[in-house]
Amino acid sequence: MFSTVCVTGLGYIGLPTAAALATNGIDVIGVDVNPVTVDLINAGRAPFVEPDLAVAVSGAVAMGRLRATTAPEPADAFVIAVPTPLQEDRTADLSYVRAAAASVGQVLKTGDLVILESTSPPGTTVELSRWLGKHRPDLTFPHEGADAPDVRVAHCPERVLPGRTMIEIVTNDRVVGGVGEGCAERARALYQVFAKGECLLTDATTAEMAKLGENAFRDINIAFANELSMVCDQLGIDAGDVIDLANRHPRVDILRPGPGVGGHCIAVDPWFIVSAAPRQARLVRLAREVNDGRPDYVVGEVVDTAGRFKDPVIACLGLSFKANIDDLRESPALQIVTRLAERQVGRLLVAEPHIKELPESLTRTGVAELVDAATAVRDADVVVLLVDHDAFRGVKRTALRGKAVFDTRGFWH
């Protein structure tokens, strides 16, 4: 049914999707605006770290099933996996989706399928159908109400965990939402090429809201844990002990607090709900505000403690937004270390085993240095655990004696 698929946006979702299709017998044209990314993929190399991705890309390119370019080409199906970042007014920037619609629209033909994978505010996929229709008035699209449109349009949000993407892209259930009659069924046929999980069919706007609801649910639960931690700090008791005891109740499962929420999903997506229904989404907004404020709370605690030392040395363990990956997007750990550096609190020894150099936001301050974890802890007056990387499990409790320790993840609890 599908011999060629064009995937636009070869980032953390687009490239794994392209590789999964290619390794299952589909000819895939990958499209990205970054020529460096295109060149790396055509050389059989992945442009970012994700377990098993490099092997899949290398194999797909070697088999002749995957190649990359900077512009869409004719295909049977088009998958759009471009960013939908948050703007300053906390609404979604859909300019990348618009640009993808313009470029994909030029090569569409009767019988094609267009799928939006980018996490989007409710109504975006219907809007995508309209944008495509404006570029191709010679074709019919599902938003027009045709029973059998020339081009089918659907939404299938990603539901993978960074660090497990190549596993979960195959095993997880997928929500597939169509804009009109037959669109979801057509999209399901594409995902069944590689997906072993169940494909759950619905309409496009419901699919968009389901993805946002998943991440808002997680954000709210994290916010509760973070707020409980701050209450315990105020009362002078250990939040870890409180959570452990509360979780002995058979219907209670409080999460561990952290330094904030990062990544491209949980830190961003709930705002799409707020922008869609600001009067109704009060709890969603409040959870976002709690979690967005968490990095400043941690910075304040560290600054107060560092002030007790003359020329303090602060070990900052971790920069990524979650454990065991190199992804710094929306990372609260990076926010915390950057703010400490900007305030010139002291010398910062940064341990992040998954990167080779510090980001520019830290190097320009002149007070941060990238070192290994053992060195950072050994030379520090204050130790701040920001990311629970497995690599930090080797830090011995004896090495922490005599030092002020902030374990924002409950790693050593």
C-alpha cells in the first residue's frame, strides 16, 4: 500500500520514525532544513544520541531504504514531525507546521496521506488540512467535507520516552486521529508497517487533546511532589521520608520531587491546553507555574548555603532534562546551573557525562568548568545533584561527608 514515505523534520521523533519505516521495507525520503543533519544521515550517522538509533540509521542507509534531502519529494505518504515550540506569550509557534505544509503541498497528488506527528494545540491538524488546500486548490481535502477527498489528513502524536524511543516507537499503543472519513484508517495502515501496539482510532482534535492530556496529567503530579517538598522544607522535615510513608497507603503513589520539568513535552504541552481554554484550565496553569518556579527555588537554596563559605566551590551534577540522555531542551538543571553562573555565586564544577563541552550559556560566564563527577564532588563545598544519571551512582556517601548536599532528585535518599 505504501512504497515511499517522505518524513519532514529529522529530529528526535522524525528520524526514529523514518528509520523504523525504512528498516521495515519502506523507501523513506527524510527532509530537514539543516544541511549538516542531511549530510550526517546520508553518511549513515545519527545527528544525536538515542540508544539503537545509530544502528537503525546506518542499516537503513546501507540498504538504500533511507536517504535525506532538504526538500520534500513525491511519495505515497508524508509524515510531518517538525517543532511546535512555545512562544513568549505561551502559545504554540506553528510556523514550522505552516512551512512544512507549504513545501509538502507542492508535491502532493491524488491518493496521498499526510500525517502530523508534531504535538499541537487542538484544531491544528484541521488547520493543516486547510493550509494544504490553499496550496493545492486542484485537490480536495477532508476539512472540506468530501466523502472521499483526494488527500487524507490525520494526526498521530508521538508517545515515546527519550532513551527508549526505538523500543517504544514499536511497542506503544498509538492514537490515530483523522480529519475526515477514512483518514484515520489510512494512517493506521501506515503505522502498522512497524508498530506492534494497538492503533486507537478517533478524530484529529481528540487525538491532539489526548496527547496534551497525557503530559498535563504527569505535570500536575510532578507539581504536587514539588510543592509537597517545599512545604516539608518550610516545616523542617524530610520530604523523602514523608513520601515513602505516604506511599505505603495502597492507593497513594506520590512521585519524587525534582528541580523542575524539562524536555520538549511536559514543560511545553500543558500550555497548549491553557491557551485553548484559559478559563477552564486553572489547575493545569497552576501546575505549570509551580514547576516553572522550581529552578528558582533551588537556586535560592543553593545561593543561601554557598554564602556560608568563602570562595565556594559548587559541584553541579547533571545538565540534561532527564537521566541518561544528552538532551538539554527545556532542562531545569541547565537553567539552575546557568543562573548560578550568572550570579557569580562561586566556582562551578559541572559533571555531565553525556556531553563533551558546556553550552555557550555557561562558557561565557567564565566560572563553570566541565569535569568528571568524582573530581566535582572531591573539590566541592556544596554538591547539587540535578539529574539522576546512572553514572552518578558510583559517588560514595563517604565522599559527601562534610559537604552541603542538595539532592533534588532523591537519588541518595
